[in-house]
Amino acid sequence: MFVRGQNEAYIYNPAEDGWVTLPAPGLAAALGAGAAATAAAWSVGTATAAASLTATAGTTSTITTNQTLARDLRGYQVHIIGGPNAGAVLTIVSNTIGTNSIITVATQASAFSASTVYRLLTPTWYVCCNGSVAAASFRKYDYATNTWTTLANMPATFGTDAKLVATPSIVDGMFRQFATGTATSATSTTLVQTGKTWTASQWINYQVRITGGTGAGQIRAITANTADTLTVATWTTTPDATSQYVIEGNDDFLYLLGNNAVTLYRYSISANTWSTLTPGAARAAAPGAGMSAHWVHTVNETDWTNESNCLNGRYLFSFQGGATGALHRYDIPANTWVTVTYSPSSETLTTGTKYSLHDGRLYIQKDVTGRWFAYDFARAEMFPWSVMLYPQGAAIAGDTAFDVIYEDGATDIFYVYILLNSSNVLLRQMVI
């Protein structure tokens, strides 16, 4: 998705290499430095986007919704949170368009009904405009319903580079699971698996999802953990020794940073509220023009994937920008910042710099030079990647680089795309 202005937005289809105009965003102010956006993993078409939906009727293969779906969603998924078939994640075979849309899935053991609670695993984009805290300064676009909705006003007036970051459970169409298991016991506010060797407090602000057995479909943010016990808000149905679970990114949180300040804000999708975080150690310096912010969750190295002290999903990495090479890291469970030492760190980043994250590397175009680097998170190393010779216009703020994965059978082919500074030219390069 490309938001070009206060009332101008487009969506790009990489398979067809084409753009189409979306409904006007209706943001409170024109866009400039300080505007930010991110995509979250799922939508439901309501103002509080993490509020679940309830069916009005159903059969063993259909769910009658109270939604007005505007798109053919075949190939996307629906997650059953409660009621018949709770816990199932089902591929949408087809759906009707319009009022009270009907979703068709593969035949299930039980019939869906008016007690079926679900969420659509379809995209939602969240967009902050700059220079305003008025109504419509923060809005979301829901792919399934093709509608914009006004959310809680921006927490502060942003006037310089900013980034909005999600920590979704689904990335590139797949659940990203950091730990799995079957409970040995539980209470109204805990889940226990005897024999686990987790590091205390490592899972704070992740979420746990019950995928099977008693309590299937429930999702809770993790507020504390010991070596074998997760603490959460009160379960609706207390899990037991039949309950299977996964630990994954938190679908409810978005993080906002930048604005030439060390302040970090967090938005709760379910509550539709902003809060100001108070890290135990503040960021070492304020981010400036050309800053970055990325949630790192798919590094394929043992120390990052080790369940007993998992690093994937734990950090937000942020290059400081402002004509520096400094790199800072926010620890989500510990709520603290550190400065990352890496080598070589001589390159400086400022306005016009673009970033694209894929697996364990961050691909970076420096300013408008066309010079690309790759930062390796596991090795804490920056190395040269490519040189793009196509000329660009004046440097502008805003991330206009992104990644696309093409599937060729069992082979994934990864490309980095960039919409050039002050240009309508879109280029891509294969990562090999």
C-alpha cells in the first residue's frame, strides 16, 4: 500500500505489476515528514480492529457474517476464536460480496452458528499523518471491507521522520511461532508446561494462542513468565492438560517512534488507545531524518531460535538516522533501550534512506546515492550489497522500499522493491 497524500492512496499487485486507486484516506492533514504507516496481520472491519466478530448463522461449511465484505477473499484465512470448531484456522474457499456476507470453508465436524466467534486473517493498514493530533490524524484501511475508519487521535504532533511498527502473529501469510507445546496444567490466569526451561520474563508482551484442546481459540497477552509458567489475563475457559498452545507476536500492539525525540508510544488495537512507554533505560539519542524501525522475528540462527531464551520477536531495531550510523535496540519484554555495537559503522544515514526487512537482514539504500547495504542482525555486521544506477530526484522522508516473496513450487524467490525518491519509478532486485 502506498499513501501518497491526505486523500490519495494506492495498492500494488506484484504478481501483475500494477497499481489501483483506493478510497480516499481522509486524513486530518497533508502528509510530510512525521507521517508513518504499518500493516497488521488481520482485520475485522470495526473501529476496534482486534474486537472479534460473531456469526449470525452457519452450516458445517459456511459462516454467515454481519459484515459487508467488498473483496473476494479466497485464499485468505479465518480463525475461529470461540463456539463450534474453536481454534481452527481455515482457508476461505469463497465468499459473497455485500451485506451479511457468507464465507465458505472446507466442511467441518460441527456446524457454525450464531455462537461462532471469529477473526479474518486479512490485512489492515494503519496510517498516522504528520502535524496534527485532530480527529482523523490516525486511520486504518481494512482490505476485506475496502473502508477507512478513524481511530484514536495521534498521541503527539509529529513533524520529523517517524515509524509505526507492528508485531503480528502472521507474516507473509504464515504464523510465526516462537514456541509450541501442550499444557500440563493451568489456572484462571496461568498456563503451565512442566519441563520447559524458559528464561524468566522472556515472553512478556508476546501472546499465547490456544490451538487445540480445552479453551481452543483463546488469545492472551503474556504479562509474566517463569521457567515453565505463563501468566495472562483471566481465561474465558481455563486450559487443561489437553490444551495445545503457541507463543507468537502480539497482534494487539503497534509502536510509534521518531519525531526527533526518544519518546516511545504504544497503541492497543483492541482498546483503541495510545500510551507512552517509560523504558527502564532511555534511548541514547533521538532518531532523526532517515531513521528506521523494524521488529526482527525470523533470524535463522540458534541463539535467536532457542526457545529457552528466544531472541526472535524480542526486539525493535532502529537506526538513528540524522546523518549518523548509530543503531539502537528496544527490548520489548524488558522495556529498555541499548545501543548496538556493530562493524563497520562508518556509513551515515539521513533523508531519503529506505529500508526493507527480510529474515535476518535489513536491506538499506543510503540516502539518494543508490548504494545498498545489508545489515545482518545475528552477526551485527554491515556489508555492501548492491549499487543501483538509476537516477533519483530529491531525497524525501518515508519508507518506499518493501519486499515480495514469489513462490515457485517449494522455492521462495525474494525481491526487494523501491519506489525511487521524488519519482514514480518502481524498481526491484532479486536477493541471491
